[in-house]
Amino acid sequence: MSGDAHKAGAEALKSLLSMAFSALGEKEYAAAAGLLTKKLMISAGQTVEVMRALRDAVGKDIFEAQLKSLTAHQARLLARRLDKSVPDIEVSTAGAACAWIRDLMDGKTPEAAPVVEAPTEEPAAETPEETEAETPAEPEAPKKPASSGAYFGRKSFRTGN
């Protein structure tokens, strides 16, 4: 949207909200807030702080309903936007990605398991003669068995070639 169209849309929304039409009930306002919330969720550039502010602004019920309505792909993308180091296995389904997003927003980020390195022993300096004596000769690679079926590739199945 251009800048003028964006301003016109925002002004129209403000005037609708200020009018408080009797035909519009709480359900319609909640649906409109849900649409805007989902649009913000799937747009690029979201951070954890923005999502927390959005949840606080629209309420937890509307936010959770829209989070649950995301497709698996959308939820995975949102989780990756919020946490670039999220493992693929943790966001493999929509439910898992939503749980990861909730944990991020609640400040309960799952810590990565610390990698414990095995202590390495430094080998003693060896002479070239010792190295040659310890290194076994490389065995010859076994020959491939002859193919029992003849496969001529895709080209043989094409007509006219």
C-alpha cells in the first residue's frame, strides 16, 4: 500500500471504532482484531517484543486463537523469525511451533543442551618408522557384481529418439 492509502485505511478504521455502530457487536470487533493480529503474525520482521506487545494489546484469547489458526508453515516461519537458532525438530509441526513461540514469549526458552567435549589426549611424538609400522595397508575395494538386469536409462523409453 502506498502511504496515502495506508493513512486512509487507518483513518477509516479509527472512525469505525469511534462511531461504535449498534449493528456491530463484540464478536465483530473481536473478528476484526483477529484478522489484524494474524496479518501481523505472518508479516516479516516480527520480534519477541513486538509479539508480546501485540498479545497485550489484543488480549490473550484473541492472540491464542490466531496463533492456533496458523498453518504449520506459517507457525514454523514465525518461530524462526522470533528465534533464528530454533532446531528444525522443535518446529516440525504447527503445534510444536506454537508451543515454541509461547515459550519464547513467556521467557521460557528451552536452553540448548551444553555440548560436552571428550578430553583429547595428545599423542606422543612418533618417528616415521613407527607410523609406517602401525598403518595397515589399505584393502582393495571389492569389485562390483555384474548387474543382473539391463537398464538403459530414461532415454531408451522415449519415443522418436
